[in-house]
Amino acid sequence: MSEPVYKPSSPSAPNAVHRLRDRAKYDSETVWGIVDENVMCHVTFRLAGGEDENEEWPVILPMGVGRIGERIFLHGHLSSRLLKALSQPGTRVCLTFTSIQSLVLARSAFHNSFRYRSCVIFGVASLIPDTQAEDKLNALQAITNHPFKNLNLPAEEKDRWTGSRKVTDTEWKSTRVVEVSVEMASAKVAVGGPSDDKKDLENPEVLNGIWAGEIVRKSGWEGIRNSGVGVTAPVPEYVEKLIAEALADALQILGIGPIYHMREVGKSGHAPAWTTAFEVKYEAKAGQLDARVFDELLGNFAGVSDIPTAMFAEELMEAYPDAKIILTTRDTEKWIESMQSSIVHAHKANLEKAKFTERSPMLKMAEKYHMHGWDNDIEKNGRQAFEKHNEGVLGVAKQLDRDVLVYEVKQGWAPLCQFLGVQEPVGTDFPRSDDWANYKKRVAEETK
């Protein structure tokens, strides 16, 4: 966890959390993690005084954002009231970001809540004038690329700004860009299920007669729909990557969630813990890998998928004897190709950057799984690693007398639902990313 650089200067500071202080976070990693996982924020400001009585009221508006370091960017038309107000020198502004993961229903309506991650940012706004062309260009690029920021791709492969047509002079001159320099911030992270009164839990009529639990909110983008105008170009890889992982997405559609995925590692600040786990398993470091250890990381999740958890499959199977085991597989060569174009490529780029900056916790963890997964050479060792992983999962499952579903996402709902003992969702297509790969191939052939 990074240093709490936004720790309130006093109990009365604007960013000091007063209610449910145990949920408060002031470190930059949590704050910026919440900013980067949201594509929009709500901006609070006060309009300049005027004859119109509406201008006497505070205003809150949703806005798309971009971020570079501790600077947040907003943009819009020159006539925007919000941007006009924020263009005045020294204007103070408040921005809020919220990610809702589930609705938590307790046995008493007064204890209903949400599992969420939110942050409040206080800053000073300033106009980026057209005379500062490079600053304005960088800000617009950051805003355009913000939805793709967390994708595990090299920067040049998720650059929607460069992938768009060149901006016209009219567009450039009619667009106002404002920079918010962050001065204070705080975050709140709510985890866990319902918190019922002790007397309700001791009352059999209430305990057994009223359902309590979580309704998981499906997060992520669900599909791609082309514009329907003109000849459709192939779908960019960064658009495909924005669609959630097929199996994790499917499980959440079935009401099994949330699912712990690679993207959760950065959000939760768990990278150092997983780095230690790699050292315990692969480097003979003293320590345990049991249910107690895993519960601290995974206790709020209904299942796991992807790296890093996939590299602890055997330990997780022993730690959770009642868990369902799904071994997803695919063509080995396609898996290697996918890995090379995504996390391997990104890892090499991050290592280059790290020559000049401090290695982040995520990079330190990545170094472990690239080393222990395929000895830093997936082209040479990937096939053996893929087969060894599958054989290891099946071997341990046999020793433990556990059932395993060997599954390819192209098989769709039927085998998955049968194995899990749930009904197939009516009228819901399986969210398989293979559809988009086939779509790209078909379009490319049609436009030759």
C-alpha cells in the first residue's frame, strides 16, 4: 500500500472521513485506482452570480474525465456553463467517483447498504488555453483514452486518440479543456455482507424467515455494437479487451460473484501479498498457503479466475474442499499468441519504464509469475507450462477425489450450468470473446 499522501491535515479538513472511519483510505494507490476504474465522475461547482435565480444554486453534473499524475482533466464545448465557471482563476471544485459492486440486503431495512468503492477529490480548476497546445493535446488524449487505461496492453495499443481521425480546427477551437489540480482527497471502501443486529440473529423467526445477502451488480462492458454506417473496420484489440473475461462474466450473469480477477489485484492493493505467496510456493520462503491466508485476500469473493490465482490452483483446491473446479482450456497456440500480445508485451514495456522509475507493486508481482510461469520466455516454454498447469489441476483433483469441468468458453451455457447445478439464463447470450475474434476475421475477409 502506498503512503497516505492525502491524510487530512486536521479532523475538520474537508477530506476527513467522519462516518464509518474504518472504511477510510487516504493513500494515492486507492484514490487513483478508483478514479481510473470509472469513466465518469460527478463535478460539483457553483455558477457565477447573475440575474437568473438558478445561478444561485450549486450544481452537480456528470462528466467524462482523463488523468495524468495528480491532474484531472474535463472538457466540453466553449459554451458549457460548467467549464466557463471552472475557467475562472482559483475556482475550487469537488469531484466524486463511485464504483458499486453489490446491493447488501440485511434483515432490517435500516441495515441495508452497498459494497462500494468511492473517492472524493478537492482541487483547484484552471483553463488550459489554446496557446498551450501541447498541454491541451495531452489532456484530450488522456480523456479519450481513459476508458482503456486499465487494460493490460502497451500504451500504444490502447490509444484511441491516435486511432481516431485527425481533429479539425473547428473541433479544436470550439473545445474548452480544464485542468483540476488535486489538493485533497479521500476514499471509502466498503466490504463484507449484511450486518444484522445481534437480536435479529438470535430470533429464529427473523433469522430463518427473512432472506439476507448480496445482489451482485454486474460490472464491465457487455458487448460490442458497430455503428451500422459505412464499411465496418475490424474491431480494435483495445475494444475487445474492454469486454470482461468470458468465464468471469458468465459466472456473474449466473449470480455467482463477485469473481476475483487480475483487475481486482490492483484495486485491492493485494500485489505485495501475492508476491509473497509466489516466494513461498516457488522460492522456499517460510510461510503458509492455507485457507486462513487465502481468506484474507479472497474472503469477499465467490470465485477466482485468471492470474495470479490460477498459479495457486492446487493450494486453493486444498484450502476450499467444497469449491467447484472449472479448468478452462483452449488451443495452446492461440493461448500463447494471446499472452504474447497482451501481458507479455505489456510486461516488457513496464520493465523498460522501470529502468528509470521505482518498480511498482504490480510489476514486482508480474516479475514473479513471468519467471515461475514460463521462465520469462513464453515462446519457448509456454506450451510446456500450459500443459503442465492442466495436468497439475487434474492430478490434484483426482488425488482429492474432486470433480472437474474441463471447459472451453465456446461450449456456452449448457455444460457450465449443468456442472454448477443452475438453470441456463433465458434470452441471454453467452459473453464469449471468441465471437469478437471471429467477427474481426469475417469483416477483414469481406473488406479485402
